[in-house]
Amino acid sequence: MDFQHIIVTPGIKPHIALVQLNRPKELNALCLALMQELVSAIEALDQDEDIRCIVLTGNQRAFAAGADIKEMAGKGSIDMLKVDQFSNWERIKRCKTPIIAAVSGFALGGGCELSMLCDMIVASETAKFGQPEIKIGVMPGAGGTQRLTRAIGKARAMEMVLTGAFISAKEAYAAGLVNKVVPAELYLDAAFELAQSVAAMPPIAAQLAKESVLAAFNTSLDEGLVFERKNFYALFSTEDQKEGMKAFVEKRKPEWQGK
Ligand code: CAA
């Protein structure tokens, strides 16, 4: 895959793809062109049956410092409405393949929102998460008021959104925003390790399980339970269910077909 603002490596490890944001001089500011490429890459990887987990990362200094302020600075509200750039992010939300954000350095504004759009976050101890949009006269526009509040609760989300204050990786871990915090030099390895644990699972079950966990944010408990149950029953028409249960009974390791 040939892109200008991102580097995509399908199969960097067995069944794992790496997507790296690559505007280092701009701290990976998420300009329109970058987001367009990112959405296309994620959609293509989601269609690739060999890929069972995607790792999304930036570089040591920045995962991403937000939407591109220079690109937005001169715009009016009608321009913003017409381009409606953040609705494009919904296409990443529809990705069935689990996505892990490997975050080092700044994950601010749209960068924090992008990490939260992923299914899990592995953070370097240098990571800083924040929604500083208020400091430039606006507010989060790509999920920050919603996903952050759901992840860490009203009190802490409100403080971050209203003051623009950053939280450290350790604070993000304590608040339940990230899955693990590791030394700076290990964040990508730790993300791959987690990705390998996901990729070792039967992919259709992983996809339906992801879909069911995410449904918890949009449904009542009863609706969510019905949704979960139907996905559970649906898995009984996969070969991997037959193999998984047979292997358990035969006391051997299952061999997944992804069917
Ligand atoms: N957009 C465009 N360019 C950005 C940027 C952004 N979000 N963040 C950083 N850059 C650019 C800087 O302008 C600078 O470019 P030049 O060298 O050409 O001047 C370069 O990246 C390096 O940045 P700094 O010199 O500022 O580096 P620093 O180490 O002094 O500060 C920082 C780092 C604290 C992250 C600071 O750059 C910063 O505050 N960035 C903006 C963070 C922000 O407000 N993000 C929210 C954006 S709005 C948004 O995301 C809306 C939404 O909800 C989707």
C-alpha cells in the first residue's frame, strides 16, 4: 500500500498489520489527507482475511497532537459542516478487526480521540493524553466528550475537557483509559505482544466479541444481552467453534481456520 502520510505494513508479524502515522515534523497532526489515507488503509486491512489484529502507532515523540490546527484555523462553521471531516472517522469505528493503539508521547485532541477509537491502548510511560481543544477556542469534536467520559468517568473527563490538562500514562492507566503502561523502549513490542494474543484467537469469534463489547456503549443492558446471545449462537455455525470445542475435549491445541 502506497501512502504519503502513513506507513502500512500488513503481516509485520503473523496475522498482524502495523499502521504508522508519519507526519513527524507536525507531531502527526491529523490533516484531512492523513485521515483519508488512514480510513482507506484500515478498511483495506479489515477486508484482508490474513489480518487478525491491527496495531496503530505514531512515533516516540507523538502518537498524534490532534487535528491539524493550521488546516482548520481559517475555516468557518459552514466549511466545517460541509467537509464534515470527523464523520469519516466513523468508518474506522466500523472496522471489525481489533485495533490496538500503541501510544508514545502526545495523544492530544484528535490524537487522544483516535486512540480511544481503537479497541485497546498500550502506552509508553512517556505518553500524555489530553483534550486541549478548549485552549484554542473550541472543544473536542471527534468523540472526546463521549468516549473519554465513558472510559474514565464524568469528573475526570470534565476536568480534562474544561481545563485542557494532560494526564500521564500512569494516570490514564489508573483511570481505566489504557490497558498497560510499559517503559518507553518497549511500547511497540508490548503492543505486538497483545496483538499476538488477539491474533492467536479464532478471528470470527474475536470480531463478534469486539462488536458485542462495543454494543455495550449503545444499548440498554437487556438489548445488549440479546445482541450478545445472538452473536454467541451465530458462532456455532463456524468451523472454529467445532474445532475449538473438539480440541478442548481431545486435550490438544486448536487450529483455527478463520471459517
Ligand atoms: N496541528 C498542526 N500542527 C501542529 C499541531 C496540530 N495539532 N500540533 C503540533 N503541531 C506542529 C507545531 O505547529 C510545530 O510546527 P512548526 O515547527 O512548523 O512550528 C510542530 O508541530 C512541533 O510542535 P511544537 O513546536 O509546538 O512542539 P512542543 O514540543 O513545543 O509542543 C505540543 C508540543 C504541546 C503537543 C504542542 O505542539 C501543542 O499544543 N499542539 C497542539 C495540541 C492541540 O491543541 N491539539 C488539539 C487540536 S484540535 C482537535 O484535535 C479537534 C478534535 O477534537 C478532533
